[in-house]
Amino acid sequence: MPQLDSITRNLMLDSLNEYAKRKLPYDFIREKDRENECPVDILREMYDPEVLGIHLISIPREYGGIGGGTTDLYRICELLAKIDLGVATSVFATYLGIDPINVGGTEEQKKKWLGRIAEKRLMVAYGATEPDAGSDLVNLKTKAEHVVRDGKIIGYRITGLKQWISNGGIADLYTILAMAPGGPSWFVVERDTEGFTPAHHEDKHGIRLSNTAGLSLDSVYVPADNLIGSVEGQGLLQAQAVFGYTRLMVAAFGLGCGWSALETAVRYSQQRIQSGGPLSEKQGYTHKLMVPHAVNLEAARAYIEYVAQRLDSGEHGLATEGAIAKYWSTESGNRAAEDSIQALGGYGYTKDFPVEKIKRDVKITCIYEGTNEIMEMTIYRGRWQEHLKTRGSYYLNMADELDELSKKNTDCGMSVAAMGLRALSAVMEECRLNKLTRHQHVTFVLGRLISMAEHSYIFSKAASAERYSESVKFDKPTYKAMARVFAKNAALEVAIRGSSLVLGAVDKATNLAEKINLAAIEKEQYGIISDMDLISKSLCQVFKAR
Amino acid sequence: MGIEVLNNCIGCSKCVGSCPFEAISMSNKKAVIDLTKCTLCGACVQVCPVKAIVISREMVKRDLSAYRDVWVFVEFADDADIKKQGEIKKVSFELLSKGRFLADKLNQKLCAVVLTDKNRDYEKILSEYGADRVYLLENDEYLPYDTDIYSASIMSLINKYKPSIFLFGATYKGRDLAPRMAANLYVGLTADCTDLNINNDGLLVQSRPAFGGNIMADILSPNSRPQMATVRPNVMKIVKVLPKAVEVIKEDIRIDKNIRRVKVVQRHKEEEKGYTKIENADIIVSGGRGLKSKEKFEILNELAKLLNASVGASRAAVDSGFIDKKHQVGQSGTTVRPRLYLAFGISGAVQHLVGMKNSDVIVAINKDPNAMIFSVSKYAIIGDAHDIAKKLIEKIKSAKAVA
Amino acid sequence: MNIFVCIKQVPDTTEVKINPETGTLIRAGVPSILNPYDHFAVVNALKIKKSNPDAVVNVISMGPPQAKAVIQMALALGCDNGYLLSDAAFAGSDTWATAYALSSAIKKIGKYDIIICGMQAIDGDTAQVGPQIASQLNIPQVTFADNVEIENKKALIKRHIDDGYDTIESPLPVLVTMVMPKDYELPFPSFVNITKALSKPFFTYTADDIMAKKEYLGLKGSPTQVNRIYPPQREVKTTVINTTSVEAVDKIIEILKQENFIK
């Protein structure tokens, strides 16, 4: 779906923000977090079309929704995560639950189910995960057996256990993945169906406002019409078709949580006086606990927007790009939250400030929708194919492009980002020559390095744009400084980790060092301190003390 | 500027009666305006049912040198009875005090403009605050206040006597009347000024806060006269002068009742609750979030009673529910200028400071040595606000007991 | 019945900060919002529409193209038609020139029975544009109202006065400026209504479109000029007292005596 116009999107964000200010203040969230309670009434109210109608954004217009694009959904998800990741997860569960119908449903099924979800404000849950099938859905145990009458399949009886289902205990409608005789398939199951029982609400580390429960299906009967797509065996394809998009939404969660924690830290740093001055004026504090996270998160944002734009312009899939976005954004968000506790010192460790809750919440983004280790593997697999297919020129082409662009844009970190990409290409080629990808460790680390190098490629291009995206809160000099700092960090890490990765597995000397050209990358590091000074100052201006 | 009667005049003659200066007559069933008498006050434009009278306001090169003197609009408090004149409001004395300073700098006269049902020796008190001259307009129609009647009367006065500067209180009435007239006269008007001065070119420099008090701007109206400004109450210092002779110019302005278009059906005044309101208080004991709780905040009531003071509060304290909003001092509350402002546990956000920094003496008590409030305080006391308030009460009580 | 609401897009002044070195406003990261008083004016206009179903609510704003956002907001809240006055000729207008442009546009658009404005915009705090529009249209004005109703072709208005309020009756057309009752929670539009607003009539007008004379617009047409912008200065010599609370209290008593507040 193409994205909405910017004014419409921003009005929606404003309304959501306003709603949260009134109905979801921190004290309320803190109480619910303590009590491990899902605020069902608030969630229901958010679906009311006269209040927000938040579920409608993921339902196409022809079925009674609003039909937002990926860009719109990412912004909504980012804001939801800033409000509370538990609430965000619950709303996202409905979006996710709708997806199999959206992607695989027949026209009649879409009309029927999407229409009902839109109109009746149904809360939906996505039932894929099982005790023995998490990121790996191949071990699916839930079975769907034919119910035959007069030689015709009239329905299915579904039996099995689902685990850690968001909205599991409170949804009105469930999309359930089960093994049918023809293979994994999605079924629509209504809450009050006989034999269907949600289990208790889990006692979780974080996102405690999100209802998470197991589901028990004991010979649950559904009519044949409830088989999504009306053909068996399409389940995994239907699930995978939206990986690019769903991972991007989790990336948005990491971004929202990370910024939310970091904003608290930045504001706090201007009020807390230590040895004669505010913390915000001390490099030892800002350049360790604030600036690197701001840089990482803005790189993540640039990449998320790049993928969202591609999906909105009609591309499909983009599972590898989704994985790159999810991996970097959630890793960065998690670390930003961790350091925000540190930034607030003793206060950060108490529940009087929201950062410790954010830290507990954001951790889930590294786990759900595919753990970040699965992401490392996915990223490696996707890009290894490209490396082989292009005979090693995949990243060299990107580097050439940046070198060309850097003639006009000298201040966006493009040339050092290009060095990083060349180093990455050299490392991958060396791995190929020495068959190093037989070591799983090598492949996972490559996943990380790929993610960083590609982020530096996209970020430096975003910083050179004539006009920045509406979501960028920083002025041009600051944003460019961020892109430079990120590109320098990324190139250095690719070069050093890359060469140590190779040298850790092979003992013969090659000309890898020459190709990586660490010395050149090191030379490019100059200026990082003054850039960080600028970013630090800018952060305090944008997120001033309250 | 000019006035003309368009061809669509229907000859109803409503305008004839509306003109305060008998400048309109009928000829061949059309209105004719005697330009030697017309003051361009606009009263006729308001009553014309077919909009046939047009005043054009072109900012032609006006002869600015003809404009002299500093005028102050004298505002009366609203009485519960709409036909009864209230007291002169304090802001008018503030304006006269500042006006005196401006008039002296320009070597011009300070004039007070009084619209009232009848004079009650107002010139005496006005001269105590520096007025050289009082323009006195007496008419029963001046009660209750009406935008159209006041603006028509005052505009004719302006057109006749040509003041160089005209000041109004930034009150409900001042902010209703001044823009109405400024629009009609096509002259510059600056809202809610917190300082006024005269620059080297003899122009009125009008200083005012903007962006919620985050920034100050100096505004000039170089090409139009009078230079009009509304001035925030409780900002200018009141200065009394030695009594001297004051000239009273009575203007007889006829008022057509028909130009009163809006009607006050009913007036509702809140009862006085027995304490001085913060905008008029001599001493304010004010508290912020540093007092921690509603219960602890209440100690200020006791202290205020002992000092015969009013209780103020920061926005943070009001937002936290420590006290009612009408006690709020600052940009979104009330601007105050007491002789003494005692601030307990107020950190001093910009929006609070703009509302109290002109107090004569500010004493602030705060735990944080870097609290912004100290930047405007004469005395900065570092310590626990509640504890000090408590001990202060005890001390004053024991001193009184001894006395 | 034709209702006009004049609105403005403003920076959220609670988020504005000054660059201490240059004394200029830092606009980066400061969100733009519908001026809250204008937002309340919209609410009141919609309330009038509710009891007068034939009423049409026109919302009008002067500003750069981005100001369309606040018009869309008003349409999403339920207003019927949106008008944006956007032209380089308007840039730099003071309250007089702004009122001239808005009143010219209102005249051009057509019949008006009531014009509702917010009392003031939170960026300028002048409260002048409303009365100046009324003056230029030669219609009565009632300022600082917190409620307006229309009954029998007359406006009933609750207007603030010092320590109380007046109930006012005014013929139509009238211009009313509105001040919010304290703690009023302004409504926000739902996602559905935001999308519905996209199909409502919206027009952008230039100075020529509203037949405004350029010499009355912008800097040239503005009788006031901004001469200087600077951060609020504070010049107080502060005496710091950092001691025990008992001694601090003695010191306060001493100050009170010294400044003649107590004997």
C-alpha cells in the first residue's frame, strides 16, 4: 500500500500522542507494569473509530480500513513504542494477526474477515509460535485434520498448543498456523469456539502491559472457509511474504524505545549538576552515554525509512533488508536503554524514572519476530548469495557509487563508508576463498558487519539529501556529523573485526590487509571528537530539560 | 485617509444622527459629508445599512510632526452594576507613571483620557501620577463599556488633538479597544508591552516578550501616529509626583445610541473572598514543586497570614494540584509586581520568571544552588524550602508574642 | 448560516528554546501545532453547527504552505471548508496587515454570520488580529469569550471581565475571540476523521485571489516594525546565603526588617 500524505500521517501521530498523554501517563503505565496487568479497556478504546481507530491503519480502504503504507505504520509503531512497548506489542499483534488474511486471503475472506475486524473493532492475535517451534517454524506440531461430509471437506479440527501469543488471552479473533494434510496453513479461529482455551497471562521480564498467553486447541472445529487462501500448504510462504514488513515494525520498536530512553537521559543530563556543571557539558558522559546511541539510532532510522519507501513503492519481500533493519535497530535500542540507566545513575536504577522499564521492555525486540541471532544468519545468507552472484562486486558497486556521490557531498561520510564497503567485500571474498563460512561463528559475525556497512551506505546518502525526512529532528550540520561518525565507526569495525575474523581461522598470510586498507580508514577517523561535540550540543537543544 | 459616500446610498439618513460632529447632512436623498467637520471616526460607517460610506486608509506620507503628547487611556474597574462607574484601575496609574517618563523625554505633555458618566474630580488623582491635562468625556452612554461607542469617541478625539503616543492597559478592555481603533486609523499597535522608552529619533521603543516569554522584541511604529501600545499590568513602577495644576478639556461628543450594537444582558461578578488577589498584593508568598506535597504547600497560607501577604504558585505547583490555578504566577497565569516576592521551592522556569521578575525585592529559597530563580533574586537562600518556611513562621510568631 | 473560524499554525512554545550564544530561537525539533485558542474556537464553531445543522463552518488561515496541516486538523475535527492564504506577499505582515488579508478573504469567500477567532496566538500573544478583522469588516466584536451560542439569529456570548463575566447579546454578523476555560481538554481527531478530511474542499488563495492590495500586505503594509530581538535579560545583584536553616531564617527576618516589611 502506498503511504499516506505527510500531513495526514502527522495528524494521526499527533492524535495518538495526545491520547497517550491523557490516558497513558507514566504513573499509570508504571502501576500496570508493577501489577503485570494489560490495560484492556484502554486498548479497546484505541480501536474506537471516534477516538482513534488505531487498528484501521493496517486494513486496506476497500475493506473498511484506512490503508496506511509501511512508512505510516513504522511511524505509528515507533510512537507506540515510545509510549509503552507493551501497548505497542498488543496493537502490533492485531496488525500481525491481520497479515495472513491480507496476504493470503481470498477476496471473499478479506471482505468477510477484514470487514469484520474493521467494523467490530476486533482485537486479533497471531498464533504461530509453539513450545518447540519459535523462530524455526518447521517443527510445527499443531495439526489440522479434515472433517469430511459426503466426500467433501467441510471443515477442520485443529489440535495443539501455541505459546507466547501476544493478545493470546484477550483477542476476539486468532489466525492460527497449523499443519494441515497439505502442509502448514493459516486458519481463522474465533475466540468462543469450543475446545479453544487461552492459558494464563505470562509473568514477563518486560512488556508487562502486553497480554501474552499460551493457547490450547483441543479438536477445535472451523469451517473449511476459514482456511486462509482456501488452499492448504501456503502457510509458510504467506508468513514469509511479510517478513520484510513485520521485521521493519519491530525495528521501529527498537528505535522508539531507544530514543525514548535516550531522550530521558539527555534531558536529565542538563539538570544534573556534578562538580560545578551540568553532565551535558562533560564529554566523559555525553560522548560515552549519549552521542554514540543517538548516532546508531539515527542510522537505524535512515535504514528503516529506506526499506519502508521501497515497500511503499510496490516492492515485495525484502526479507534480508527487514532483517538488517531489525537487527541494527533493536541492538541499538537495547544498548541505548542500557546506557540510559547508567546515565541516570542511581535514579536510573529506580522505578521513579522510566528508563529501567524501557530497558526491560526493549529486550524483547532482540528476541521476538526472529531472534537477533536468526537475523545475523538471515542477513549473512541473503548477502552471501549476492556476493557470489555478483562475483564479489555487490559491495564494490555500492562503494563506487558512494565515491562518485562524494565528489559533490564531501561532508556526509561517504568516502569512509565506501572504504568500509570495500573492506567488507574483501573480507567476504577472503572467507569464500578459504571456505570460512563453514564456521557458523564467521557467518553470524558477517551478518553483523554487513548490517553496519549497509547502514553507513544508506545513512550517508540520507545525510546528503536536499531535504530530510520529516522524522529527522536535527539540523543539517548535526545530521551530517552523525552520518560521518557512524560511517567512521562502521568502517573501522568492519576492517578490524573482519580481518580478525579471517585471521582467526586461517594462518596463511594473504594480501587481505592491503585490500582492507586499515591505515586509510584510521586516517579518516580525524574529526570525530569535534563532530561528537556538535552532536552532543544539538541533542541538548532538541531534547531540552523540562 | 479619506471618506466618501458611494452611489448605493439609499438616503435613509441614519448616518446623520450617528455623527458626533454634525458633519453629515442630506442633499438630494444622499448623504453629504462636510470634510471640515469630519474627524473620520467611523461612527457613520457602522450604522450605514448598505455600506455606502467608505473610509479609505492609505498610509500616505502623513505629516507626523503635527502629532504631539503622550496619552493614557484611563480605565475603570467593572462594577457589579453595569450602570455604575467603578474605581480607576491601578494599571492606569502605572501607565501615567511611565507616560510621565516618556513625556519628559520628549518634552511634551502627558494627557489622560477619561470616558465616564460624570466626572468625580478624577483630574485630582490623575495629576498625582503626573497628568498635565485631562480630556474629559462625560456621557451616560459610556456605561457599560461598549467597543463601538468608545472607539468612535476616542477616534474623534485623536483626529482632533493628534497625540503622538497613546497607551492602554493590556487588560480585557484595553486589548478590546486599542486594536479596534488601530485598525480603523491604520496605525501601529504593539501588544502587551513590558517596557517603553524613547530612542534617539524620538520614536517610542516598545519592548514585549514573545514565544511564551522566551524572547524579547523591540517594536517601532515609525510611519504612523499615534504610536499605540497596550502595556501589561503590574510591570511599570508607580511613581507619584507633587500635585500641580492640571488642565481639564471637556469635549462634548454626541453619541447616537444606535451605534451600540452589542448589549450586556447580565453581569456576574465573583464575590470577594476576603483576601487580596495576587495581582494587587504588596507581598506574595509563593511556592513551587520543591515543597513536595499539597500538605506541605499549605504552610504558605499560614506564613502569608502572618505577613499580610497573598499566596502565589508556580505552574508546576498548580499542575501538581498543590493549589488552585488563580494563584499561578507567570506567563500563563498572572503577572505580579509586589514589593516583596518570597519564593519557596520554585526552580524558576522562564515562564514563571517573566511573571514576577519585576517585583521590587525577590527572596528565593531553594535547595539547588543553580536554580534559575536565583538569577532574578536579590537574596538567594540555599536550603530546604519547607523547613525554612516552618522555622520562619515560628520565629515571626514568637516575635509577635513578645511584642 | 456561515461560520468562519480564523486559525494559525504556531510553534509549540513550551518546546521553544533560546540559543544562549546568539539569542535566537532554536526551531529545530520544535513541533508546529494548531494554536490552542484557535483550536478552542473551532470547538465552539462546531458546537454552534451541532445546534444549527444548516451551518457551514469555514476555516481560514494565513501562512506558508505547511500551514495546511492545521486546516486539515480543523477539517478532521468537523469543519466543512478549508482556506489557506499563502503568498510571498503576505510574509512579514503584522497584525494590521494580517487582519487586512483575512478580512479581504472572508469578504471574497462570501456571506458571514459569525467569525470566531482564538483570543491570541501563543507565539505572538498579541490578541489584536480578531478585533482588527472586526474593525476592517465593520462588524461588532466581543472579545475574551469562553462560550458562544446562536439563538434566533442572535449571538449569546459569555465574555470575561475582571473577576467575572458578562452575558452579551449581539446581532449577526459578529466577531468573537475566545479564551479557554481552565483545564479544558481540547479534542483530537480520530484516524478515521483525519482521512475523511482529505476529501473535504480545500482552497489555497494568493493575494490576487482575494483581491487584496499588495501595498497593505507584508512588511510594506505593516505599520509596526520589529527593531530588535534579544533574550530576556536579568540584571540583579544576587546575595547568596548558604547556611543552616536557623541562620537562614534569622537572615530572612533581617531582610524583611531592612526592607521595611516587618518592624
